[in-house]
Amino acid sequence: MLIAADKFKGSLTAVQVAERVTAGLRRVVPGVEVEALPVADGGDGTVDAAVAAGFERREVRVAGPLGDELTAAFALRGDTAVVEMAEASGLQRLPAGVFAPLTSSTYGSGELLRAALDAGARTIVFGVGGSATTDGGAGMLSALGARFVDAEGEPVAPGGAALSDVATADLSGLDPRLSSVDFVLASDVDNPLTGPKGAPAVYGPQKGASPDDVEILDAALGHFAAVLEKSIGSRATEYAAAPGAGAAGGIGYGALVLGARFRPGIEVMLDVLGFTPALERATLVITGEGSLDEQTLHGKAPAGVAAAARAAGKEVVAVCGRLALRPEALGRAGIRRAYPLTEVEPDIARCISDAGPILETVAQNIARDFLT
């Protein structure tokens, strides 16, 4: 039995999901062998998933999205580092109820990458998602040695809106170690940098951006890419249109400028976490996340787990807080059946507040259906 589920956002971490499912299964079948491999798709929770898989947690002081210092973590095993931008620059790093779509910065994410380099990383998996920022990765690039100045030669202010003031981009001071690492951009988002499907238009509103803010940010990011073109040539424009450039407020663009290669986050994480050998040992796979919906089918962790399991001929069921997919859609994704918390407790508020005990009850139902 392999439990490879993502977090239930706002209720349970991926590690807690695995613990609760295991407890529920063993209430029905006490001797069942369970292997837990918490997973993530590159967004928040990615470092925790790596640590649960045996990576060492490393902590460092970095700048938060508003410039205040905070403690963030990355994961290290051998010379492979897993760096999660949300640790430094995520929405959860903002004070409750505070949004700063125009001024929040990814500088701390660059500091995290530098810390991974300092720790000897030769491969860096950069998980991006859940960002508070829309600065095209400019803050990250600055932390790694780039300089962005205005027409008077002064450094531009942090945040996406200030990118409209960039007159010159100087990347000559970038950390030279970046050229010798395998740098992987891991994301479940394949949006371009700008335009109707770009970072500001699609994801700006969830970071507090008004329609006017979205226009300002989209124009500023377009200008930023145009200025970078003077520095690095046509690659700057090509990267802006590339899949993943719009991930996490455009930090994907900055990563591509640094030489990263884009891969779907769940594919990368399954490789890093050792999913294939765990899958070979399993007879049944339990995956899941907080909400199984249309988004799940487009690169989220349960879809990646189910696809890999189906290719290996393994049966898959899913747990979730709420279920918004029809059985035929689940079947096409490789999931035989889904078990939502709402099947046990119809009250959504209670499903969120008491997710752990309810999930244990759900797991007992799985054990009765598949293990007895």
C-alpha cells in the first residue's frame, strides 16, 4: 500500500494526510503494510515533501515579500537541493489580510537559491507556486547579482510595478555558479509571462491586484522583457512566451533567464522523491488533495501520481476534501474511485476544521472496500 497524496490546503499537510490515512487503514486491517510518500507539485509544501522523503531541512534568514527578514527553508540530499519559492515569497508570508501585488518582491527566493549554491548543490529543483509576487523574478535575479537601474542610474524599487522604470539590465554580475548547475523549474503552470493568459491577468487577482493593477503589471513585465532583450538578445522575448514563464508571478521567467529548464512540477518531484521504486512495491496507491476538480487534471499532484501508477499497472484511489469530478473524468485520469470527506461529513466547515478525524473514517471505508 502506497500513500502518495498532496496536502489538503488549509487543513492538513501532505505528511498529516499520510498519517491519518494510515491510521484509518490500520483500524480495519491492523497488519497492513503502508509506505508513505507525501508529494507536492512544486508549490507550497514542496520542501516538506522532500524532507519527508529523507532530504535534510536547511534553514536560512532571507527577505520576505515585503522586505522583512524571515526564516525560510530548503531541502538538501547529497548535491541535490529542493528550493520552494513560496518559503520566501509566498502568499502565506504576508500578514493576514495584507496584499501587495505591485510592490512584493522575490528577492528572498534568490537568497534561498544562493544558500543552496553555498551548501554545494549541483542540481537545484526550483518549485514555484503560491507566490505573493508579480515581479517577473526581478527580485530573485537581483539577489543573485543582477542590477536593474532607471534612467538616472539608480536601482529600481522592489516589485512588479517598478519594472516600468527599468532602463538598463546588467546581468554580468550574476553568480557564476549558476552556469554549472542543473537548474530545473518545477511548476504545474505553463502560462506565458504576459498577455491574456499571462501572470498578471490570470493570477494577479488572487494576489489582490485590481483590474488597473493587472494592466500596470502586464505593461511593466512586457517592458522588463524588452529591456532584457537589449542585454541578452532575442532569448529574452522567447523566454517570455515560453511555457512556465508566467509561473508564480513571472518568477518562472527569471528562472528561464538563469538557464533553468521547465518541467511539470509533479513529474520532477516524483523523480526526486523516489516514487518509481516505491510504486514497484505497492499493490494499491492512494493519492489525493484538498479539492479534486478540473484543475487537478492539468498537472496537479494526484493526476501525476495516477498517470504513473496506471502506466505501471497499479490501481489508484483518491481521497479529497471535496469532489467536483464525475466518475468518467476520474477514470480517464487513472483513478478508480474518489473518497471525499463530504461523503462522511456534509458540512464543509467541519470538513475543513476536523479534516484529520474525518479522513481517518474515509480511510476505513477504503480498507473495507479494497483490503478485506
